[in-house]
Amino acid sequence: MVDSLDVLIRSFVFLALLFFITKILGKKQISELSFFEYVSGITIGSVAGVAITGLEKNMFHGIMAILIFGFVTLLADILTLKSKSLRDIVEGRATVFIKEGKVLEENLKKEKYTIDELSSLLRQKDIFRLSDVEFAILEPSGTVSALLKRENRPLTPKDLNMKMPAEKEPQTVIMDGSIMDEALRSAGKSRGWLSTELEKLEVTLDNVFIGQVDSYGELTLDLYDDKIQVPLPSQRPLLLATLKKTQADLEIFSLETQDEQAKDMYKKNAKIVQDAIDKLTPYLSN
């Protein structure tokens, strides 16, 4: 019973200590590790395991070892921020695998990678043909970054000289049937607005699993009852359709009238509305 209690106490002590050390070292310790951080993490875990199970009779020796390794790791992180050469030693350097569409076999051998392993890493990025790749590099973290040849890259709005609206972070205003007031304020909305939107959709608050307001101020919902179909926001498409109808009506009026002054007025305003449609289409299209 005494041994079990000792292990229980040691477990809680080292759990708290490891949590504290990890918080100090930062999120990097739980993401992609460098060689040094990988070795340090294994060592800290091993020391903690030995100390918890009581193989190391003096618990404070284990605590001291973990603090030392944690301090050394933190010191290495600080020094690598200031020294590129030290950073290359501790974290490693990137290795080019494909350059100008050619696979560099020597670099593959140097990093002990086979062409099958390289192909597998590229397939994880939805790249299935080596001939499609212009440039690929093995990052120090062990991941592969790849740049497709220009003719194989997907078109973007920039390629088509299209201006797109800036996107803001969606605000989760309802979670588990409860209103999140802080997120609602960040979205520039009120509880009254939210109640009105829910009434429009014929949805009750307690049936909403999650509700978000996007950068256009539109509310999207996911309900507990998956059988209920919630209509998608339609304000923007309706506004775009109204503008197009207005422009078409002005064009028709210009064709129907015999008054040259009125004809010019209708044509002029039809062009103004069309210019507005061209500018607003990226914002109003779903």
C-alpha cells in the first residue's frame, strides 16, 4: 500500500512538472521537433518514467534531471534564434530533392530516402507524378514541400486579375445551444439580431449545435437534429440577382423609348449598375 501511494504521489508530481516544463518550452515541443528536441523529449520522458515507478529511489534526483534537460532545451531554443549556424546544427538544414524538374539522386541517398518514399510524401500532397514537380525540398522537420510547374498549378483569382474580398475569421456565436456573447460582439451583432435570424430559419436555440457568423455577417447553423435541413444564406445572391434584373430593366427601357434624352439616361444608368455588378460579384457570389 505504501509503494502504491508513493507511485501515485510521484505520478501527480511528475505530471505537473512535465506539464510545467512543456508550457515553458512552448508549443514547438508538441508539434514538429528538431533532432535535439526529439532526443531531449525522449530523455525527459525516460527520466520521468524511472522516477515515477520508483526505480530511482530519490525522487528529487529525477526532478533535478528533468529541470536540467528542460533548461538546456530552452537555452538551445533561445540561442538558435540568434545564430543561423547554431540553428543549422541543432535543427538541421533543408535538402533539395527535386530541382528544375530533375530528381537529385545524391541528395536522396544522403538523407537515406528511396524514390518510393519520396513519391509517397508527394502523394500526401496530392502530387502523383514526379514530372509535375518543379521544386521539392525536405524540410528539417521531415516534411516535403513541393512547388508544381507553372502549367500544373491551379488558376487563382489573381491569375485572372479578379479582386476578391478579404476574409475574416468566422465567429462562433452559438455553441451547444448557448449564445457566446463575446463572439457575438466581435461579429458586430446583438442577441436581438440573432433571435431574428433564428426565427427566419424557423430554428430554436436549444436545437443548435454550432452557429457561426462569417465575414459577410451571415449566419450558418449546424443542428443536433441532422434530419432538419437548414437553408443556406441567400441575402447576397438575392441582392446580386436584383442588381442584374435592374440593369436588364434599364437596358429594356432604353430600347423601348423613342425619346433620345431618356434613351441616353437609361443607357448611362444601365452602365453604372453594370459597373457596380462587376465590382460586387466577388463579394455577392456564394
